[in-house]
Amino acid sequence: MPARPIHQVADPHSGEMLSLREVADRYGHEYTTIHDRHRRGKRGLELIAPVDETRAKRSAKRKPRQPTPAELAAERRERIRSALADPRNQPLTQPLVRRA
């Protein structure tokens, strides 16, 4: 059973209950931005307000978000699927014969 998100908030537009990470992904913010705003007591539209320009530039310099385990598994399945489709990876139809 996956771990349950600790913080859940209502989506300001739909009212749907979401984790802070889901809110960050849905509105294009860094998770840390949403978490910090929530910790400071901001809710609703204040939670998803645009990031000011200076901070956005600093944030863009950071390394990209790490893929989730589900994304990694999907990527791995696709690599395996494409490798199996490659004829170079198919078993030989004739056994190899040693020549003297």
C-alpha cells in the first residue's frame, strides 16, 4: 500500500482534494514552493499564485524534477519493448557452428 500524502488541500478551482505535490504538478509550480506557502498558512488562490519573475529565474536554473517510480517503470517497459522488437535481439534460427 503506498504511503498516504500528509498534506491534502482543496483545489481552488475544482474543490477536489489533492496532495501538495499534485497541486504543484497541476499548476506548474515546484513542490517546495507549494509546501512553503502551505506551511505559511496560504490557502486557495494564494497557494497557486504565480511566482514572481526573479524567483522564477532562480528556480529555472535548478535541476529538473526527478521522475517518479511509475514514470521510471513505464520508461523501462518501453525500452524493453523496443529492444525485443529489434531483430538483432531475436534468437538465432540456426545454431552457431564451430569451424576448425
